[in-house]
Amino acid sequence: MAEAVQDRSDRNSLDLFGLVLVRIVVPAWILAGVLLKFASRDPSLMPKQFRAILHGIGLDLKISLAILLGIEIAAIAIMLFVPKLARLMSVLMLTAFVLVLVNELIAGNLTNCGCLGSFSPPPWVMLAIDLVLLILVIAIKPAQLTVEGTLRLGLAQASFMFLVASTIAFVWVLDRPTIVNSTLENPVGLVGSAEEAPEVFGDTVERPEPTSGETTSPPQVAQQSARPPRDWYELDPSDWVGKNVYDIDLVQYTRGLPPDLDQGEQYLIYYSRTCDHCQMLLEFQFGFGSPVPTTLVAVPETADGFTADGLLDNPCLDCRLAELPTGINWIMTPPLVMAVRDGEVICVKEAEESDMPECLPFH
């Protein structure tokens, strides 16, 4: 009799733990991710492969981030207010998290999945946590409390929480910050001439047709370069090879490009001043001089602008300098290397290697 009572007590404790797991622990875990993503409001922090899927089907990344937050908020609301569905929703959400993280690891993303915004640990850590929670949720049946309200009341409460929270999330995420226009300056930390700022492209970049005996030249210079239509830019260089360099949207957004970019063999390199891989590439391949004219384009470290902290030296002393405008979230992995011959892009490589580069054909 005593053993039976003890078994019943142990089972009740286990069932109570299962209830706490699906009604408190898992919702709190998902809520932490929602709040941190909400605070960062940065679509570039979403998992890279997930972003690639969204980009492939043409979805706006900010809208996608808002929808993702809405889905997670709906799951939290159901787990809190609809106990009959709490376990099922926990399994569905944790399974989705596990699948996304496995896909990231297979694709080679070992650094950051964006699951907790800008504070995310490596994907394998997040995968371990989600997998443990998933196993516990599946293995332990939660207790059913008789004091719970009706299913209809729970659904009403969940719907109300979802509508209020998701509306706030959509308004916050989709709110476009003010973009402050600025003229090009020699960015802090770049090694190069401190002479007056080079001229920049006009608002609309059109490549004029060459006349007889002339090469194609860049457009007339104005005070501003073109800007992306949104406050973020997702890099997709898959169709750049074979195009004229002036037809590349990223080139059109660049300030301070030299006027002879379409003449002869040249390199165009987009890099971050705080990127150690970028510094290594420049040191190994350009530290003793550039074999052909080379232009370095500084990518702002944040959408707010260039940082003054953690700057690395620029080993390319004879490289020409340019920059991308601030106020834009540039979603790319530098260094981005373009090899250009007579205005035609013959090679482009994102996250170029420093020791065995694939896109330095003029070396």
C-alpha cells in the first residue's frame, strides 16, 4: 500500500512538472526570444538559411520578421490560456526550432542563429536546449487541472493577447527609422588619403552609351548616391557575373567610386573595418601593393553609421576608398570581392577566403 501511494505521489509530481514545463518553461523560453528579437528589430538576425528561403520567394524580411513574432506570440498565448492545447503547441514550436537549427548547422552556420536576437549563442547550443525541452515535453504528460476555465474562454483570452501583442510587434518592427543623409567622408580607421571627399553618383544611376572610340563612363556626379528602397539590403550576387558593374544595385548605392571603374582590370572590395577576415585578406593579398587598381568600400557596422570602436588597420596603402551610405542595414558577409574587366563583372565572391581566395584572378 505504501509503495502504491509513493508511486502515485511520484507520478503526480512528474505530471505537475510536465504541466509547469508546457505552461511556464516553454512559453518563457519562447517569450525570451520574442522580446530579444523585438528589441533588436533586425531581420538580418534571422537564421541565414531561413532568410534565403524568404528572399527566394520574394518576401519582405521585415514583414517576415513581424509575422514570425506574431506566430510565436500566438503559440505563447495558446500555451498560457488553452491548457488542452499547450502540450501540442509546445511540441510543434520546439520541433520547428529544431528543424531550423539543424538546417543552419548543415549549411555550416556555427556562429549565430538569431534565435535570441543579437544575444544568440551558437546554433548548436540553441539546438541542444530546444532538443532537451522537446524530449521532456514528449516524454512527460502534463497534469490536467480541473480549475481551468472552459476551452472557449481560453481561446478568447489567447486571441485577445495575440491581437494586442502582435499589433504592437508589427507596428514596432515595420516602423521605418529616419534615414539621415550624409556626405562621404574618409571613414575613421581607414588608411588612405585624407584629401577632400571624392565625388559620388547621382540619385539615379544610368550608364550612358559610349560614342565612337570612347569607353563607357560613369554618370554625371551629384551630391547623393542612390539608396535602397527599404532601410535594409539583402545581398544576392548570384546573377552579377557577366553584368556591367554599373548595373549592379550595390554599386549604384556606393558613394565615392572612382570614375574609371569600367576601364581595364580592377577589384572592388566591400569590407567592414572591424572584420578580422577582411583585414587578413587585405594583408595577405594586398599588403605589398595592389596588382590592379583596387577600390575598398567600407560597409557601415550598424544601420546608425560607422563605429569608432574596434577598428582594424587597413594594410592596403594604395587602395582607393569609398563607402556605403548609413541608415541602411546592409545584410552581407564581408569581404565581398568583385573582379571587373572593362566594366564587366567576371567574378564575385561573398565571404572571400584570405589564404585561398576564389575571386582574385588578376593576382
